[in-house]
Amino acid sequence: MRTKTKKKYEELTDLEKLQKQWHKLSGLHTREEWSAAIVRAATAAEIAANFAVRREFQAVSQFDAKFVDSLLRWANGLAGKLDRLLLPINDNANEKNKTLKKLKTIAGEINSKRNAVAHQGEFCNEDEAQKIISHAKEFITTLVKLYEPDFALKERKR
């Protein structure tokens, strides 16, 4: 029996939200809900981008959280957060910029499949889901480790 009080989702940190999404997608994958698992994987990747943007703004500005949240909404989606926020912020950070540009390609694949599911009603099979989940894991792990070197996604116990 759990005695620990659960936080409301909106009270979780980005990394807690990310882990919660990852846990949920693992369950969807186990239940062979491939398309839903893809959407969760894309959501987790976007939360990782939110985390990175927030960390960048904490390091280089004194903007309050409300303003940074408004920028995240304006950037709209995984590609927007990379193109409009993370890449421009890191334009002079050569190694980080190279990593972000590599992640942009992976993000494009994640986003493309997510959009096909969410906006066109596409159904996906196990191989497609596994590919996108793998891309999402690589994206998330690589991006978050730029800010939290010891970060690792916790896999769901089966």
C-alpha cells in the first residue's frame, strides 16, 4: 500500500513529467497500443525540449518562469522549440549546437510520425512504434544529458 502522497501533474518538474510520460508509454507499448505509444514518446521528447529551454534561460537570463512558458507555447512543438529557441540560444556554443543539429533530424522523424497519428488518424504497427520510441529515447537522453549528465530514463518493470 502506498502512503506517499502523489503530486498533481502540473506540480511535477519537467524531469518528473518526462519520466511519467515514459512510464505511461511503456505500458501502452506492452498492451500493443502502438499509435498511442508513439504520441506519448513524442510528448516525452517535447517535455525534454521544455526542460532544456528552461535550463538555457535560467543560465543566460533573468526572465521569469511565466515569460519562458509563453516562449515555449509560442515555439509550438518539438521542431519549433529546437528551431526557434534552443538552436538560436546556442548559436555560439559549437559542441552543443552540433548536438542539437543532430537531434533536429531525430526530432523530425518523431514529429512526422506523431503528426500522422494525431492529425491524420494513422495506425502504426509494432516496428514503427519501436523505431519512434527508440528515436525518442535517444533524443531525450542526449538532450537532457547536456544539462544533467547523470540522467537516465527509468524503464518500467515488467
